[in-house]
Amino acid sequence: MSPESQRDDGEANGLRPGLFVVVVGPSGAGKDTLLALAAEDLADTPGIVFARRVVTREAIAAIEDHDVMSRADFAAHQAAGGFCLSWQAHGLAYGLPARLETTLADGVTVVANVSRRVLDEAAARFTRLAIVEVTAPQPILVARIAARGRETPEEISARIARQVELAIPPGAEAHHRIVNDGTPDEGRRRLVEILRNAG
């Protein structure tokens, strides 16, 4: 579905389009952890959906919640229009299912973990966009990435060096910033508060 079709559908059914809430931030900031905790707290809250990404890497249940596709299947799905947003990062491919556009057209708030590199594309594609930036001091980022046990110190340094500055695209309705340097529950409460007041 094109951005124009999504907007037309939202107008046709008389609903205000839902808010697309993108959670962004550097590796190690704790985005997946906070999203998983917030999803638990808001599980029974109507009108909020947490999107599951498709990633070309096996999920680690303790820290990630996503669907898995091979590189070939991902490319075929992408070519067939199966993603409403997709990007490449750290040698992997990521995508959000195209059906989320229908969810947004129905007036539902959709929350998704995305790359900062696709914010301009998201702003152009979706009628309503809000940004939640999750970050932490660099020593904490490095320690959290190292704790995953997937990368060497050299690879971690390279990952940190590839981080890009956050640029807020024109038209974004809101930008919230969570400095996630405390306990997971502290970050969770802040994210839940933001999401409860979104929409």
C-alpha cells in the first residue's frame, strides 16, 4: 500500500490515522529490553500494538523478539511489497510487515524499533510519526554490547563508531528522549508513560 493509499483509507473510514511511534537509539541503549517490558505493561491496553520486526538473524529470546527470514526469503518478500519499511544495518536486513499500514489506517498506535537511518523515509510514508530516542553513556553501551557475547572488542568499537546522529525529520509530532542509564524498571516506566499519552 502506498503512503497516499494509506492516507486515503484513513480519511475514507472516518478515523484519525494511528500514530507510528518509532523507538530509535544506539546499539546497547536497551531498546529491546524497554520495549519488551513496556509491551508487558500495556498488553491489555486497547489501541496500542507493538510491531515484530523481521530480521535475517536468529532471535535470542532473552533479549530480542523478532521473526526470522533467510536472506533469500527476505529479498523475495521485500520485492513482493511485504514490508512497509526495511533497512540494512550491521550486516543484517530488517523489515516491518506491510500489514502495519492497515493497523495504522484503523487508528491504532504502532510502536516499532527502527534504525535512525530510515526516519526520513518513515516520515514521508506514514501520516503521523513520533520518535522515542533511547540512549545511554558510551561506557554503558559498550558493556551492554559486550554482554551479548556476539562480537569481539574490535567489532564493538566499529559498531559504536558507525552510530549516526539523530536528525528529527520535519513533520514529526513529538520527540522524547530516555537516558537509559538506570534500572530497566526506570526506563520502562518512562516509556510506558510516553506511550500511554501518545495517540
